[in-house]
Amino acid sequence: MNKTELINAISEKAGLSKVDAKKALDAFIETVGEELKKGEKIALVGFGTYSVTEKAARKGINPRTKATINIPAKKVVKFKAGAELANL
């Protein structure tokens, strides 16, 4: 399912116009992104939890040259499915 299909599904299930469904989805995505940038955790009961974790710097190998490279530390978004979603 792509974004357009998701907007259509939200529109049908919620009884909204496609324009309103798109606004709602865009607002959700923007709000989640802003909160994750602040380091906040987002818990949606029954759906799951979004959080930000930090991956430590590590050494890796360039597969083409076999040279050792340093991979810098970075923050990544983690999603853990809630019980209802996990039991589908």
C-alpha cells in the first residue's frame, strides 16, 4: 500500500474527503517526525511505539575494496509493534 492508497482507505473508513484524509495523514507524519527529532517517544496503544535510539560508531568493511572503514554513530527510528498489531 502506498500513500495514495492509504489516503483513499482513510477517506472511506472515516467518512472524510480525500483532501481531509491527506491533511490528517500529513499532520500525523509531521507531528511524529517533530516529536522524534526532540527525542520523545510516541506510544499508540494497540498499534505500537516509535522511539529514537542511537547506534554506536563501529568499524565496517568496504565490500568492494575490503578496506576497513569507520561508520559514525547515528540516531535511528525504532518501531515496536503493539500486541494487537503483532497478533494479526
